[in-house]
Amino acid sequence: MNRRFSRILLLGLCALLLPAALMAAEKGMMPANKDMMPAAKMDTMHAGGMGMMMPAAEGQALLDHITKTDPYAKWDLMPGTQKMRVGREPHGTLQNVYVNKAAMKAFKDKAGAMPDGAIIVKESYTPDKKPGAVTVMYKKKGFNPEAGDYMWLRYGPDMKIQVQGKPAPCIQCHTQAKANDFVILAPLK
């Protein structure tokens, strides 16, 4: 009798938990079956202990992550910045600079470097506040050790990717802040 009761209880629990697990998998929160996952989504890792699955170092996967999975517009502004801050080219006259939780923790802790999974997003605007390009720095361990392991991404207001990967102009500019882990606007030490 106990064995039968245990089986019924186990089946009942499975019936209760399965729909929630399937919904989570459908929303991209957990892989349902790695053989069914798109290649760009298979390269995931946990970011700095924050419990968030991170995208592969690939343009569309990163774009989907920051606009759908974990929308950057809900993140905090980079320390020391404000909305519609005056910027400089090539990033537009006005800017909003957002950081994910892993990046924010590195700033607050004065960690000296960004952790794997840190993301910085810079929205650009024209002087009349029309949206321009969005530029992203994504720290992905092993991606590009010579340039701080950052992957860069830029896309336009039309959501079309303009630049991704290891663009020389981005790397050359950010090399001036190599001592600050290639981050220009706020200190990490």
C-alpha cells in the first residue's frame, strides 16, 4: 500500500510541476532539451552568480537577450551617469548608459574588472533626441583575451545589427581604458 501511495504521489507532483517547467523552457529560462535549442542559445553560462542564463557571444543572441530576455531599459544607469547625458562621438550627442546586475556589482564592489557576463548598453540620441544606434559591450570569458574578453555589438533603431564581434575601432578606442578593464565612463577600482 505504501509503495502504491508513493507512486501516486510522485505522479501527482510530476503532473503539477511539468506545466511550469515547460513554460519556463518556452520562455528561454531553462533549456528544455539541448538537442532542440538553437545553436546561438546553447552557449550559456551563469553570470557572476546572478542566476541569469547568458547568451552566446553572437550578435543576434545578445540582441535578443538585452531586448527580450532581460530588457536593458529596466537596468540601472551606469554609476556617475544620468539620463540624456551629453556624450561624444561615435556614440551620439546624448546618451543613456545602462549596466546589468553583474556590471553594477563590479562598480559597487570596486572589483577592478568586470565579471564574465557583465553587459554595458549605451543608447545614442541626436541633439533633437531622436534615437540613434545602441552599442553594447559584453564580457564573455575567452572571447577575445587581447581586448578584455569583450564582444561588441551595435544595432540601429530598426533593430538591425550593424557591427558585432571584435571591431577594430571599438577596441582601439577602449584600449585607452585598458587599466580600467576597457571601461571608459566609470572607475572599477
